[in-house]
Amino acid sequence: MDQLILSPHLDDAWFDLGGSITRWRSAGESVSVIDVFSIQGWMRFETLPSQLVTSIRKREEEKNAQRDGVALDYLDVPEGAIRGYNLVFPQTIDWSRDRVTLRHILKLLPERMHFKNAKHIYFPLGIGGNVDHLLLREAAITLGQMILGRGGSIGFYECFTLGQERSTSSGTTGGKGPHVLYCGRRGYVGLRSKRQKLDWYAGGIRR
Ligand SMILES: [Zn+2]
């Protein structure tokens, strides 16, 4: 396997890296996706039991994978909403609740075939502050050592989906809080603003 995307939720890999997936595949590279928090409970227009939401969204994900020739795997960790987080962003990791969740992910991922075989592994940056994205970014700290140690590489991608979720037509969130990348209602706002937010984020890492 050449490329592996660690996707917090069903859909994230395609929303955030769909262009890369297409490019890699047309260059003949193999691509796999592991959906980590793949027990899901939320849909935009419906209130349905988690079991049904998960099965609908998995079927959609499998269609994506089939169409693009991508290998797919699920870790089946319940998403944040099911673990008791409110759907208000940015979220912060509640370590009393999620230390065990992170440990679980750190144990499961290295056992997965696609993880073992991948050369390049991509983690979410967590921009937008979804707790599941943040946890997976945390996982990169430990897993990154392992991947680099065996001669692989790691990369980080923007969480475009949540950025879009928080979009406003003026293009900012009013300076309160989240340093979010977003898609304005009239389309994507552009690289300059993106650059600024990433610089801010990089500064945050160094602190
Ligand atoms: Zn997500």
C-alpha cells in the first residue's frame, strides 16, 4: 500500500482529500482509508438510531471506495456525539473520558493490515475542533514515531468538512474562537486566508 488516509469519520477522507485520492489512483498508486470513529450517530436531516446511521453511511463510504478503487477498513470507535460530547465547536478533548479512547486507537491501528503496509500515512490537522479529529491528531504523536522509524512518512491534512460546517458568507467566524478553515457560501475563500490560519496553527504547535 502506498498511501493510507486515517479518516476520523465516514466521508472525511473523500471530502478532505478527494482530489489527492484521484491523483494517486490515476498515477497507479494504491490507496487505503481507515475510518476510525465509524460508529456514527448523526445525520444532517434525520434523527435515526445510531445503528441505522452507521449502516447507511458505511454503504455510502463503500460506494466511494469501490468507485475509486480504494481499500477500506473500519476501526468502529463510537464518535464524539455518542461518547457524550455536545455538537458545539470547537470542542476540546475531555481527557477523563478519552484517555482510554486514545489508548484504544493506539493499540488497534498498528494491528491493521493497511497500517502495517502503508508507506505514507495522513492524519487530520483537527482544524475546526472536532474532538475525534483532535484525538486522531494526538495519535500521530505516538504513531508518527513508529511510521518514521520504519522509513515511512506522515502528512497532515485540513479538515475541510468541519470548516465548511462552520462557514459564514463573510468568510470568518468573527474572530471569536475557532481558527477555522472554511468554505464560504459563495465558494472557497482562498489560499491567502488558509495560509494565515495554518500559520496560526503552526504557531500554536510551537508554543
Ligand atoms: Zn469528521
